[in-house]
Amino acid sequence: MHAPAPTPAIDRTGLIQGVAAYSIWGVLPLYFLLLEGVGSSEIVASRIVWSLVLLTIVVLAMRRRDKLLTALRDRRVMLALTASAALISVNWLVYIWAVQHQQVLAGSLGYFLNPLINVLLGVVVLRERLTRLQALAVGIAGVGVAVLAAGAGEGLWISLTLAMSFALYGLVRKMVRVESIEGLALETAILTPFALAYLGWMASSHSLAFGDRTDVSILLVLTGIVTAVPLLLFAASARRLPYAMVGLLQYIAPTLQFALAVLWLGEPLTTAHIICFVCIWTGLALYVGSGFLPKRRPVPAG
């Protein structure tokens, strides 16, 4: 009788990188609150431009220019990245708007819901199959969203837009053959002309916040760093850790956002919110727990 294979040790560097990435995303609302008075559209445009600057430096420093040019010459890759760029820009815009309008709680709900939307898209688009427990998890989460909708949750559109836009973004990036750094650099390059045009229009109408105050201008420049750094940490972590471990770490960010919204920012927590969050968390627990159970016959997708 053979002894069971030892469980492989978790890569400590990868774990630190993953925790750091999701922790940065979790406290990001505090950074955007420092930009009070700056329009969410200008913040997103600045985020795109300065992210491209930083990513260009990273690509050149890591000597990945050839890989980037290879992706750039592939028409199908560029069409897919154009779609993913549009989706991530919508996600960024809605998220920053939510933070600036005291809807961090709705934002955290969106990112708790996101993994379950990913599962749903996997079934509908990729024809993946669910176990009965996973199907139950998605169903319970759906009940929670329905309860919030019935309770006239004004932030429901924020949660659903964030969850759907990021889930569709992840789906596109899963299907396109390009590595994370090159993909992100090309996405920001696609968006940069539009961002520069918008910033130019704002400057011509004297409504641009950048340049008015030194502190605000520095914070806008640093949006490139707070955007690119956690994404680069995440990419590095995903290469070192088991995918299941990465899946568990992703709940750090919305948990921190939830705590910030309720305990720090004082956003109201309604009964509908509580029921919805309990359903989402129950669904997540069932879905994550299903990964540790022996595989059984899946539920057909069609």
C-alpha cells in the first residue's frame, strides 16, 4: 500500500503577494476618498494614462517588448483586448463613482457576487458543469440578490454592474491568449487615446482638477501605481499559488470593503442588505467547500 503523497508546501512569497494585492484592493476606497471633489471620469482617465506609463516601464525593464509586439500584431487578440478594455473601464468608473457617493457597501457586495457570476458564465458560455452543491450555491446567492432588489436597494445596479463587468472581463481574458502584463499594458494603451482626449476636453473647458493643486495632482499621478501594483502582485501570486488558494484569497478585498463601509464610513446596513450578504456568504461557503469534497456526478449544463 502506497503512502499518500505529501501536501505540497504553499509558496510563502506567492502567498504574501496575493494577500498584499487583495489587501490593497480592499482599502482602495480610502485612496479615492482623498480625491473628493475630483470627478470620477477624470480619476478613471488619469488612472488609465498613468497606468500605461508605469506598465511601459515594467514591460521594458522585464524585457517583454517582443511578447507585447507579438500580441499587438494578432488581430483576434487585439479585438478581444478592446472588449476587455471597455469592460474594465466601466468597472473602474462605476466603482469610483460608488466610493464617491457613499456606496462602498454596494461595491463590496458586487465583488462578493463576482465569483458566483463567474460560475454562471462558465456554465452558460463555456458549457462547464456544476455539481449539485455548486448549483445550490449559485441559487442561494440569486435569492439574496432578489431579496435586495425587492427591498428597493438603490445600490443594486452598482453591485450587479461591478459583478457582471468584472466577470465578463475575466471571461474575455481567460479566452484570449496573452499574458497578464502584456494584456494589461495593451488594454491601457487602447484606452489611453480616449482618456487623453477627455482630459484635453476638460482642460479646454477649465474643469480639469489636475494642475489646480499640487496634492491632488500627485494623487492623480499615483493612481497609476495603485492600479498597476496590485495587478502585478496578483499576476505574480497566481503563478506561484494553487488556483484554489487564489480563489480563497479574493474574498479579502470585499471583506475589507464591507468593514470599511459599515465600521469606518458609517453606511447604513439594512435588513435587505443583511439577508443578501448572508445568502451570498452562504453560497460562497458552499461553493468553496465543494472543492474539498470528493467529486460526484455533475448536473448537466443544458
